[in-house]
Amino acid sequence: MHAAVYRGRGLVSVDEIPTPSIEPGEILLRVEACGICHTDLKKIEHDLLPPPRVFGHETAGVVAAVGAGVTRFVPGDRVVAFHHIPCLECFYCRRKNYAQCAVYKKVGITAGFEPAGGGFAQYVRVMPWIVERGVERIPEGVSFERATLVEPLNTCLKAVVQCDPRPDEFVVVMGQGPIGLMFTMLVHRTGAKLAATDTIAERLAVSARCGADYCWDPQTVNVASQVKALTEGRGADLVIVAASVPDIVEQAIACSRPGSRILLFAQTSATERIQASGADICVGERALFGCYSASIGLQKESANLVFGGELPVEELITHRLPLVKIRSGIDLALHPGPKSLKIIVQPQRWS
């Protein structure tokens, strides 16, 4: 089969490698679509993990074969597969901190080499604990491309549940890339008043269609002043930081009120540092917290939201590329153009 193999120092090459063999309890999935995610881009561009690996974890496809003992799925089933699933029994799982579970941290899907998601390949091997608890069927009429959004939407839904925006609150979502736009859609559902910020005008136009009441470019608008003017001088009740740029956390604090909540969602690099006034947090009684990765407790709900059509997630998909053009997809995701949002790789396509 063909796979986009990370070879180190930012290099990804489309190579021929063996199709994975499966063991009892596993399934072989023919990958029809896989989204390019910024967490994979960081690993590739900053050499965060040793090569060789096949990345890609927003994976949807067709069951090609099942191992001995698998009864939930048969060849031909259309499915989406999560690459992280917790044990549900450990200290962290009992507290629903699933992303801190040791089993959760162990990637359960591979196209070969050290497991790393594998979706940037024509076939992946899905391991038993993922088959048991981390695979959802795709209903007829739902495209594989749309189905790839189940995992990233789950991560955003988890954060929104944690933030708990309420109808009488003012929320700011900073960054309107694919993840920020998912936040905009989900916060809009809660009835909260919502402002979205981004430096790309076309993304702000999508924000308005996804439910944002106000859409601002922070390069031309003083966001803190605008928010305070709309909240009787207080500031936002909740700020979701869905972008990673210098000083963005300070900007989030500046446009929030005393006693507010500030969620960091895009600050995933161990090398990234944030600065904040201690008094803004302590004296201002702000809650500054993080949320990371998906929740098995929201797996069904996130799938239903994507499959059911309640959210306009198809708006996010702007590019569909064959596997051989993955490098151009990575470059575009790293340096987005005015009309680029979610980029989907289709490994079975040749042109």
C-alpha cells in the first residue's frame, strides 16, 4: 500500500510499505478520508517524535477485514475510528480525566512503524481496545469527509461542556480556524452572546454563518474595548483561546471580566510559554484552565452532531487532496490562504 511516511526533519514522503496484518480482536480499515490536524503538523514540523511514523488520526473508511473474535463489525461497514480510548478503570478514568489515562496515551491505530494514527495511508490496523470502544458506524448518506470531523468536534464539545457557557453570558472565541469555528458552532447552540476573532476576513465571514454575533479582526479592532462596550464595561464571561500566537493569553485576559473563565485549547506545545499578570488571575479571580483531546463520554453525542446535520460542519471542508499531494496540504495548513480551512486527504485517490 502507499503511505505518507514521516522521515524526520519535517520530511514526509509517499512510500510503498506493507499493508498491516491484523491479529485477533482487530480490524483492518481501508482509509477513505483523513483530516490534517495541527497536532500532527506540530509533530512533523518540530520533529517532536522519532521517525519513521505515519501520522493522521481523523480517520474514516470501510472495514476491509476483521480479526478472530470480532463480532461488532463486518467487512463493508463504514466507520470512523478514534485513535485514543481510555481504560475506564484507572485513577484518572474514575475522575473522567480520560486524556491522562495511560491506556489513552497509547495510540491504538497504526499503518505501520510506531503507532501514530496512520490515517495518511491506504490501510490502518485498529487494535482491540479501539475496536471495542472507539469505532462508530457512519450512517448512509454521510460522506467520509464529513465523518472525519467527529474526532475534532469531540475535542471541542468536551471543552464546551467543561466551560459551560450559559445563555446570559458573553463569550469570545479567539481564532477561527477549523477548531475555532467548531467552538463557534457549539457555543452558539448554548444561546450565549458570541464574538469571534481572526485576522483572515474570509474566516470571519464563515464565523457569522456559524452563529457568531460579532466578528472582529484584532489587527484593526480593539477587542477588549469592543467587548467592554457590549457588557456594561465588565468584559467577557468566558474566553476560549483557539489559536496559538504570541501574547494571545494576555489578550484573552484583557477582554475578560473579573471572575471570568479563560480556556486554553491551542497551547499544546511543551516549548510554548505564556505570560500573565499574577494579579489579573489572583486578585481578578479569573479561572485559567486547559482542555485537551477527546472524551469517550461524549463520543456518541459528537458523532450524532456531525452525522445528524445540526451543525454546518461541511462549511469547514475546503480542500480534498489525494495522498500524493499531502505535502501541499501540509504546507497549506501551516500557511493558510484566505479560503483554506479543513484539508482532507483521500488515500484511495490518485489524482
